[in-house]
Amino acid sequence: MGTLSRKAEDYLEAIYVISKEKGFARVKDIADMIRVKPPSAIEMLQKLDAMGLLIYKKYDGVRLTEKGEN
């Protein structure tokens, strides 16, 4: 998966860590960990969702897909 930017990898890593800790990841938690504002996080999450790396549903949190975990 060499085509991902470092920023995208940071998001995937943050989601992975938060999910292991809490069982789920919320936009606010991800934004706080990466130190961005929630709207910026949402924009990246939507891009990663479109790439099939995670499942993002408004008000429902974020889950990594198997592809995203790898």
C-alpha cells in the first residue's frame, strides 16, 4: 500500500489504536489524537472510506476494514 500519504497512514494508525483501546473510534477522538479539527478529520475519513480502507458513517463512528488494518 505504498500509495498512501503519511497523513493517511497516521489516520489509519490512530483509528487502529483508538479502536483497540475503546472498541470503536469517534471522529473527535481521531481528530484529537492527530491534532486536527473535526472537519479536517471528516474530510480525510471520507477519502479513506472511498478507498475501501475504513467504514465511516456520520454519527456512528469509524471502523477499519480488513484492507485498512493491513
